[in-house]
Amino acid sequence: MSGVMHDHPECLRYGAENSDVMRAPRETSVATAGTKGNPDMKIFSICCVRDENDIVGETLKAALAWSDRIFVFDNGSTDGTWETLQDLAKRYPKIELVGHDDRTFTDELRGEIFEARRHVASPGDWWCRLDADEFFIDDPAQFLGNVPQSYGFVFSATMNFYFTDADLKNYEENPAAWLARPVQERLRYYQNNWSEPRFVRHRSDLRWGGLIWPHNRGRTLPSRIRLKHFPYRSPAQISRRLAIRQQQPGLFKHEANRALAKGGRADWIDKDPMPVHELASWRDRVREAVECDVDRGDGMFLTRDDLMPPLPSPALDLVKVGLRRTEVGRAMLSTLVRWRRSQFG
């Protein structure tokens, strides 16, 4: 492992793994196959995609192994993604295309898709936010099948894979040959420096419309499911990504700045009300390989609790769950959320 560990007091592991000291980086392996705690449980994935033609096929095919249905919305792709999705939907019945337009993207769009398809789920099933550039390390069916009934919300431990100076050198030697390889084989340098929600448990009164996540989603599981994220994959793809996301710096704050964070500091932690909006090129997203950990293909990954945002405090999470059960409580939480956004973005 390269880089220096930073002593951030907020980076303690919470819940079942709560400790009075910061946990050191630790290697974890891919979970072996096991029996689901609920063999009748189903997983429904929601995928919103735009201009990800170089990877979306690999992502959806991988997700078919554990998703019972995948609902896909194309947000106005112009790079061939829509045509690829149509072909995949014809070949794989579990993939359902639910829309195709170029509206301005918001995270609430997934809630609209949920409300239109909620009838397929039963209490105890799960809904996944499936991003088009992610692959799960842990088998979601096994992981979620063993989540206790008292929990309804699961965060990721995200391994962000980078296009590094070492990758650039290999790419420039033979771009066509390099790009022809599957993304998980050609990109090996990563940092476990992010975490965000990925699964919510279905219930008959779950309400997601107009929200980023359902307000009555239940308690947060104190352990995280691991996944690989490939946001930067080639010079052309990075250029397209920046052209799209730098148009919405408030939503995609991590792409508003020109440069990536250096050393062991996490890239995507929101510290300021609004980031400084600086136009970037693909070269600004090339990371130094020496700053990263390496996926050697042996199933071992370095978990960095010191770089991931902390999970919610179990006590505070329990209070929020109680407040969300009543209209008055939800109003109080909404007021607090609006105040926080006005102060911190």
C-alpha cells in the first residue's frame, strides 16, 4: 500500500465494528459462496445511464448473475449506449428498458422508476442502485440474504479504480489492443476512498417518489458491501464524462474541480458549500499509480476505513428511523436537511 494514512477523527468504523481507535487498512477477500438467509428474496436493480457504451454491457451482464430484474433508463445517450441496451434487452429477458430521454438528470429519477415498478416486489426483497460503471465484489444475493430483518439500508465500500500514468503508458503503446480488454482486466489501480447507499429493503409502505432514497428505509446496516467503480477508463471516455458532468457542478461536485486529490486524501468528500468550478481535461484525471493500491487478481482488496466517509452513528440512525415514521418527525428531518444543504451544499 502506498501513501500516508491520515488521522481523521470522523473515520471510525461504526456499528458492529465500532472502535475507539481508527482501524488500519486491512485486506479482505472475495466472499465465498454461501446459503442465503432468505432463499425467496429477490433483488431488483435500477440503472440510470448516459454515454457509457464502453462498459454498460459488461456491467449489466455481471449484474444478471444476482439481479432478478434490471430496470434501465437511458438519459439521452449519443455514443451507442441506447442501441447496446436495446440489443441486451432482446437477449436477456431480465433487462427491461423503462425510458429514454434527455431530461436533466437528478438522483430522484430512481424513485420515479421504483414507484412505476414497485408492484413486482414483495416485503423482504431488495432494490439496488446499480451504476453503469460498477461491479460488485461481494455477491449481493448472499450478502443481502444474511442481513438481519432489523436493517433495511446498505452502504457500499467503493474501490475507485483510476486511469493512472502506468495505464496511460500502456494505452499509448497500442490503444486499440488496450481498449479491447475487459475493463476489470486492464485497470488495476484503486483506492477504497468512498462509500454511499446501494440497497434498500422493500416494504409495502416504502415511498421513494420525489426522493433520493425512501424516507422510511429503515436502519443502516453497520457493515458495507464491497464493489469496484470504474469512473475513468480511457482518454476519450474521461473527456465525455467531464463534458457531461461539469455542466452540473452542484450535483457532481467531485467533477467540478480541475485536479484529483493527492496522496491518501479521499477525492469525493464534500467539505465546502460549493466546489470551485474549474474546467478539466482528461489529463487532469490521470492519477499516479504509486498513490494507489493494486488489484492483483487474487480476490484480495485493501479496505480503507480511514478514507471512506463514516457510516451513520447507530444511535442517531435509530432516532432518525423513529422520526421518519410520523408526519411531524419527517417534517422536522426535512427542515434539518434543508438547513444543512443551505450551509454545506
